[in-house]
Amino acid sequence: MNEQIRAREVRLVGPEGEQVGIVPLERALQLAADVDLDLVEVAPMARPPVCKLMDFGKFKYESALKAREARRNQQQTVIKEMKLRPKIDPHDYETKKGHVVRFLKAGDKVKVTIMFRGREQSRPELGYRLLRRLESEITELGYVEAAPKQDGRNMIMVLAPHRAVKASAVAATASRGGPRDRAGDESAAPEADETAAVGETAAAGDTGLAADTSGE
């Protein structure tokens, strides 16, 4: 910037973006001084380097404001978890599907876990069918990011909201004056932490889980 520039000549851009052309460095510095602006190198690797006349202090301030605004409007992706049993009854299934729908509408990913007990472990197709059913019923809101996979006694599938659904959630959050109040949602965890937050999930023994039957 200014006297720190070492090139003998520069391609000069005016304060409004107009092309001045290639001029000697001394001439560019003089033009900057005449209009009380800084001469800032914006493309130092070009030959000759490109410099622009600008108020550098104002430029840094406005850039910081834009970055802060972008961070305020950004909605972190979180992962919620929903646990089901392969023999869940219809009413409980609809209740839990409602939670999944609500999570997706909020722009969150959902880790759906089917928990197998006892003899159920020999019937993985029960869990697979349940996950595929759920997938088909939320297709307007999301898609399968991670296909169903057996993990010990559990079968796991990850759902993610469609881009348009997430954009709508971000816009709704911004219109309410900023990011969601995460203090009130301890189930939310940043995706970067790779922690599946358990928010409003059904734990073993929850009323949403169907009782095991020894006949299976």
C-alpha cells in the first residue's frame, strides 16, 4: 500500500472502478495524494500489478461489518437424533416422524437410529424397511445423506434437509433477528464437532418405543 509498493509502474483503477491505465508508480501516488486516498495493491501478482485508489481505513471497516453480518446470518448445521425400535406401534411412529419433519424444516440433519434387542438382531430387514418408509414419507423435505448401515445392535441412517428447505430456515431465522437461541436447545451440536446431539429423542424405555415381544 502506498510507499510500500515496489513496482516501477502499475495498472491503476480509479475510486469508482474506472480504468486509468498503466502509469508510473510516482504518478499513481501523486494521484492518490491529490484526492486524499490510498494507493492499494489489489492484484500484486499481475504484470504490472493492479492498484486501486481507495480509502483503505473505510474499506477495512466495511469489510469487517460485512463479515460480522455474514456470521450473524449463518445458521450452523446441527445433527438431531431420533431413536426407534423395529416394532414401534403406528401412533408412536407418527409422533417420531413428526419430530423428524420439524427438525428438517428447521434446517437440521437427523440421525435416525433403529435399536435392536434380543432376537430382533436376527431380523435387520425390519429396521431397513422402517427406515425406507421414513425416507419415502419425508422426501419433500429431505434426502438420505448416509444410507442405512448396521452398527452393532443399531441401524443408522442420516437425513439432511434439501437446500431450499435449509435456505428457508436460515431466512426465517434471520427475519426473527439472528441465530436460534441455542442456549435453550442443549440438543444442538455443531456438525464440525462430529457430535450427534440428542434432541427430543426417544431413549430406550421412552413411551415412543414399542415393547419387545418374545414371539419374534
